[in-house]
Amino acid sequence: MVNGIDAEKETLQSLVRSCLLELNKLKFDLTQLEVEKANDNSASRIRELEQDIVDKEKEVSVIKFKAEEEANQLRNQLNEKDLLIKNQEDRIYELDYVNNSLDEIKTYFAEQLKDYKKNELSEVNERLNESYKSIAEKDAQINNLSRTIDDYKIQVIKLENDAGAQQEIMELQKQLELKDRELQQKDNEITTIDNEMILLKQQTIPKQDYDNLETQFKNEIAAMDNEISNLKEQSIPKEDYNSLKQLLENEVAAMDNEINSLKENSIPREEYVSLQNYLESEISVRDSELKYLKEQSVPKSDYVDLQNQLQNEINAKDNELKFLKEQTVSREEFINLQNELIRKNDKIKRLEEINAFFNELQEEQESYETIERTPPFKLEKKQHR
């Protein structure tokens, strides 16, 4: 029984020591984890980083989608505007060319008309006709005068042959001189008219050429009027063009501002990919740390439960130890007591042997002595508990 109590006591003490060592180890690990947690906060930091990454990825995805959509819309609008501007520029070039051509043609015909007006074609033609008529009349008069002179010469010859007609010859000579002077005057007038005709021919054109030029001019004017009508139908006023140009410039400026705003409020894809790779590497490192921490640590609730369980067990063991201490004695005391009991038992045995010896002596003595005498003492056996 004593050996069983000693074995149980040693087992209990070993268990208590093991529990205390485990408890101290857990306390040390807990303190170390709390220090590391206070210095690092890896788990919360990782969760924050993961949440930030998720939020940033969502924001970047939304911004990227909106930016790509708006960029595509802007590209389409810019392409349409560029095409419209190119068409308008081509149209403007054509209109400028036509306007310049029309201006040149109008200037040319205006100069021609101005020249015609300056030379007074109608008056010149009228004067030319009158000159032709005057020349014809003068030619007729000259012919008449020539015939008259010839008649006079014949008469002079006849009169020269007639001596009695000297006086008549004198008169005829005077008339002849007058006719010569008149003829000379007519020649001078004809020369003047010829000079005027030469000058008119130099300063005028033939009527047929004028009519042809007028017809050509009218045809070209009609063709230009048709072209102008077509251009008016197929073109827009310059004011509308300027308004449209200003509107397009404003839209392009607004698009430029929007593009600049997008550039300022977004990041290049390379930076996004670089940040994503960096965050993925950081997440991988944190995952490794988390995995290591999960493998090398336990949840705090489990630790608290284990701590409470161990504390309860320790309290139970302490109570049991206290009870054992109160209800038991040390092994040394027990051995001493056991030795004392052995010594006492030995002493009792010797006393019993002595008592037996004395009893035997007493019995022997009683056989020789009288009954009235009593033995000097009588030992009784001590009853063991």
C-alpha cells in the first residue's frame, strides 16, 4: 500500500512538473507571439493590403473600362470629325478655287466690259457707219467732180479751139480752180476720214468678233451661273462653316481636356502591371508568412481554452496535492515512522519474550510458592491497530 501511494505521488508530481513546464513554454510562446504581433501586425496588415488590392483592382478595372470606352468613343468621334474636316477642307479648297476662278473671270470680263464701255462701242460703230456713209458720199461727189472736171477740160479744149470764147474759158478756169480747191478739200477730208477709220480699226474689233465674244461670254456666264447654283446647293455659307469649325474646335478642345483629365486621373498600364506584380509578390510573401504562422501557431481561442483547461487541471492538481499533503506525510517521515514501528515491534517482541519468560518463571514459581503470593508484575500484549 505504501509503495502504491509513493508511485501515485511520484506520477502526480511528474505530471505537475510536465504541466508547469508546458504552461511556462506556452506562456513564453504567447509572450513572443504578442511581441511579434505588436511589432509587425502581419495578419491585419496583410488583410488591409489584400482589401486595398481588391479595391484598387476594382477601381482600376472600372477606370480602365471607362477609359477604354471613352477613348474608343473619342477616337471614333475624332475620326468622324477628321473626315468631316477633311471633306470641309476639300470643299473649301474647291470653293476657294471656284471663287478665285470666278473672281478672275469676273475681273477679266469686267475689264473687257470696262474697255467696251470706255471705247463706247455703240458710238464707235455708229460713227464708223457714218464714216462709211460719208466716204461713200464723198466718193460719189469726187466722181461727180471728176466727171465735171473732165467735162470742163473737154469744154476748155473746145474753147481753146474757139478763139471767141476766151472770156468763157477764163470763167471756166476760175470755176475749175474752185473745183480743184474743193476737190483738194474733199481729198483732205477723205484723208482725215481714212486716218479716223485706221484709228477706229486699231481701237475697235470687228462686229462679228464682238458678237462671237459676247456669245462666248454669255455662254460662259450661263455655265458659271449653273456651276454657282450647283455649288450653292452642294455647299454651305462661310458663316455656317465658321460656326461649325468653331464648334468642332470647341469639341476637340473639350476632348483634349477630357483626355488630359483621364491621363491625370489614371496610370499607365505598365505601372498597373508592375504594381500588380509587386502586390502579387507581396501577397505571396504574406501567404507564406501566414502559412508558416498557421503551422507554427494555434488560434488564440484554442490557446485560451487550453490555458483555461490547463489552469483548471493545475488547480485540480493543486487541490489534490493540498489534500494529499493534508492527508499524507512525507516518505521520510513514513519510513521513519515505519522504522519506529519496527523498532517498537522488535521492542514489543522482546518484551513479549521477556514477559513470556517471566510468565514461565512465574508459573514455575507458582508451583513452588503459595497461592497467596502474587507475581511481581504481569505484562499484557499491546494490541496493534
